[in-house]
Amino acid sequence: MTVIAITVFAVAYALIASDRINKTLVALAGAAVIVCLPVIGADDIFYSRDTGIDWDVIFLLLGMMVIVSVLRQTGVFEYIAIWAAKRAGGSPLRVMILLVLVTAFASALLDNVTTVLLIAPVTLLVCDRLAINAAPFLMAEVFASNIGGAATLVGDPPNIIIASRAGLTFNAFLLHLAPIVVIVIAVFVALLPRLFPGSFTVDAARVADVMALHEGEAIRDRRLLIKCGVVLALVFAAFIAHAPLHTEPSVVALLGAGVLVVISGLERSDYLASVEWETLLFFAGLFIMVGALVKTGVVSDLAHAATQVTGGNALLATLGILGVSAPVSGVIDNIPYVATMTPIVAELSAALPGHVHQDALWWALALGADFGGNLTAVGASANVVMLGIARRADNPISFWEFTRKGAVVTVVSVALAGLYLWLRYFVLG
């Protein structure tokens, strides 16, 4: 059974990494093979926390997708982007900086794929009015999205998986990861002129066109926007206080989504518009394949080997996880990578002394996976989405163009993350 679990997972992983076959189809096919052989049964899949589908992850994503679907109907994201462009006075560099900051902040609150989908159309509009190439702006935004998404539990799917496995709260992510995210974003903004030289020349007449846009016209439903604002405020308050409330974030997200569906009065096609059913099914299939590795003892053996390699040295283990996670997540989508690594890190952390050092392993995994997603065009789902948008808008971004820029961003981000982890958890304690 062990050989079967490893073989199925390795083949599925290779096919997902190749991006030649739909990854959801691969994950579900792999899960079907695992179940039919059978390596694991129904009880393992549906009821076991260790080997089954992580329903907290599935339903948290579903709830947030429905909330975003409703919010999307208000036009608020278009409003923010146009507002940022006008406040920048039409300067391409200042426009890029503001859009980067808006994207990073939004990605900390919403899934980064959703943020990219919402901010990209307006970026294309502004760049068209300025008659400049939108590709650098789209790349800068997706880099910012992957960085900003690391700051919170809900900002990036890998964080949701890590939080569920490690029992980490929304507040814990804010306290431990938001500081380094702010630092990295500040350094990233300072690097923008060097990353995209020659991208900020614009005609004065085009600047006047941008300044003539009226951001207020982007808001299509003010009453719905107010309702969404109230519900979102309550949802994030409940995220922050979920420990004393004894309510999981997944339940909070579903409740918020249900309330918005009822009070918005939207048609089903509208409030389900941003629900990525394929993504949810992909997660389910992936959890089943990883669960088979857990049940057959593969994960435990890998964790034991990792413990032997690091010799129980917490600092070496932390930096090792960070150093491995970044490049691997850059080559292979960080979602399946983190789903595979979480049980390994759980076993490894249990073997280390000291609660602070154990948590450092989880933060290293989150930062490595999230920041490493910027390395290549297939490192994160948001990258793939953004390249598709750029291609359809006749602003194509090649794999290697993205990788050249992304490699710089990733190296700088991971270096800062390593320094942060060392100082915070091993020097300052």
C-alpha cells in the first residue's frame, strides 16, 4: 500500500507541475485510484482529521468566495483602483506604487487570486488611458498579492492549510507574519524602479485622460456596499476573536456568506459568480492523496529523516524549511506543496523542544511557500490567473520574463524572512 500511495502521489504531482492536464482532473483521478485500490476508506476520507479532507479549509474558501461574489457587484474594487490612479496624479510610477499597496492590503483580507481578478481589469483600463504597457503593472501587482497574502490566515490558501493543521489562529498570523510582510512590501516598493526600468514614460495628454475619470461612477450599488461593509467588519471581527468565541473561521465565513446572500437579494448566478468549484474539488482530491501518505506512514518516515538531518537543531530546521519551501513552491504550485508538507512539519515540530521554536517551523513554511510563489509563473495560482489576463488583453508576459523579475523578488523576500525568523525566535526569543 505504501508503494501505491507514493506512486500515485508522485505521478499526480508531476502532472500538476507540468500544467499540461487540468490539475483538478489529476487530483480527482489520483484520489479515485487511492480509494479504489483501496489504500484508504470512507472513514479515513470523511471523518479523520489526520487523513481526511480538511473541511475547515474547503468551507472557509467557499464562504469567502461567496462574500467576494457579492462584494464584486458593488464596483468597490474599481473605485479603489481609479481613486489610486488619480491620487497618483497620473504618474506611472506612483500609480504602480499605489496599486501595489492596494493589492497587498486587499490580498491580506481576501484570497490573492480573487484580488488579482478584481484589480487587473481596472489596471488595464488605467494603462490603456496612459498608453503604457500594462505587463509591468500586472506583474508588480501579482508579486504584491503573493507577499501581502502571507500576512493573514485568509490571505493565501497555503496559510489556511497551515492554520488548520497547526491550530493557529487569525490573530497569530497577524502577530507573527504581518510585521515581516510590511517590511518586505516596503523593500519591494523601493525596488520597483529598478525592476521595471523604462516602464514609466507617459504622454501628458494621456495623464489628463486619467485625471478625467470619475471614481464615483464605478460604484454600482451603494446600499449593497454598505451592507457588505457591515458584514465584512463583523466577519473579520469574528476571525480575530474566534478563539474566545469557540467558533472556527470556516463557520464564520459561511455565516457571513449566508447573511450577505439573504440581505443582498442577488440572483444565484451573481452570488456564486466568484466561487471556484474546480479549486475546491482540487483541494478535496489533494487532501485524499496526502491522507494516504499519512496513513501508510510515509509522512512519519520523512519527518523522522528530517529530524535526523537537522539533529534536533531548531534554527537549522527553521531555515531549512524556509530555504527548501521557497524554490520548491516556485516550481510547483504552493498549494499542493504545503498540503504535503504540513504533516511533515507537524511531526518535526513535535520532536523539537520549546513552543516558540515549534511555531517558528510553521512560520517558516508559510513564508517560504507564500514568498516562493513569486519565483516562476506557475509558483502560485494568482500568477497563472494574471498571465492569462495579460495574454487576453494583448499584453503577454512570457514565462522567463516573469521568472527574471520574480527571482529577484523571491530572493530578497526570502532573505529578509530568514533574517526575521532568526532575530525574532532565536535571538530575541
